[in-house]
Amino acid sequence: AIEAFEAALVVEPGHADATAELTAVRTRLAAAEAAPMAPARSPRSDDDPVIRSLADRWAVAEADGDAEGLLDVAVGFARADRPAAATTVLRDALALAPAEPQAFRVAAWLAQRAGRSAEASETRTRLRRLLAVLDDGDELERRRGAALDSGDVALLLELAEGHRRQDRPRVALDVAMDALAFAPAQPEVHLAIARARLDLGLRRRALSGLEYLARSIDLNGDVAGRVALARFVDRELLADAPGPEGI
């Protein structure tokens, strides 16, 4: 979060909201670091098989640098009534992706679930401010030019998602295609293209691209790619599926 708001201040020095948010985050971080840590039982030693499974997924996601996977684990711990573990995993996710909007959404949900309504409201406000900075059209295009100059595929994918959030699917598709030129074998690039095509109503083209990706993943033995594709199909493709008359 600190890195995200510092980046915002680089773009717009003296921005009042970003300055206030940065100060607030630094204050909370200092307080958390100064607070004594109570001894905690390791989730892996828990008698509940669900908790042990979550602990294993936590270890895998952390080793893979998978912020999205960590957020899923955090939600799982919270639903299993393990708020301390959920908070720890959320911090791990934020360390990997400090400007990931979904991390702020999960943080707000955890706070609301714990009865900390004021903290939840504040977190949602921070999310709105962060998205306003990240998704400003002119700023996205400026960063797109820099990403094309450097061949930064990760940044291009982030920008494509930013355009999607601002209801610009055609631009999102263009940016994702830019990323494809640099990384034609990277599954995340093909998934970003599929998302934009689904947003545009180009479902058949999206499915065709996903079939190509599935074959490529199988040929390469890409386990991580297979997991990413399965997650996409389960959470996004099936959720967006039309009724029988639209198939």
C-alpha cells in the first residue's frame, strides 16, 4: 500500500488524498510492528483437515509468488474461523502485490466480518482512491508507452485490467495483444485476451483462444498454466456462460 501511494505521489506530487493515505498507512504499520506478537498455533498442526489443507495451499502460493492464491487462502481461513491466520496471509499477499485491488477488497471483507466497520469503510475508501489513480485514462496510456518501450509484459497486463475496470474492453484487448507480441507463450497473456473478448461479446473467439492455450499448456507440461486456466474457466468463463438459448 505504501508503494502504491508513493507511486501515486510521483505521478501527482502533493496530491492531498494520496498524502493523507500514505501517512495513515505508515502510522498503522508502525503501530503493528510495535505491538507484541502473541504465540500462535501453526495451521499445519491443526487437527482440522480443512485448516491443514489451507496451510498447504498457503505454502504453495507463497513459494510460487501467487498473490491471488494467497487471497483465496485468506478468505478460506476467515470462513473457517481462523481470523489471525487470514490476516497473516493477507499481509503476505499485500507484500507481493501492494497495489492489487482485490487485496483491498479482501481486507475490507475481513474487517467487516470481524465487526470492524469503520476499518472496513476506510479500506473501501482507500480502494476507490487507489483505483482512481491507477485507472486514470491518460495515466494508463502514459504507462502503456513506457511498458512497450521496455517490453514489460506484467505492466501491460496490469494496464489491460485497468482499462477493463473503466469499461474500455476494446482498449484492454489492444493492450493485451501488445503483451502477446512480447510473450506469445505466457498463459496470463492469453487469459487477458479472453477476458477482453468476453467483455466485447466475442465468446466464440475467446473460446477458440482458450482451446489453443489448453493445447499449448499440455504440450509444454505447464502445471502453473494449467492451474491458471482451470481457475479462469471455473471463476470467469462458467460464471459468464449464457443460458441454453445463447449457446
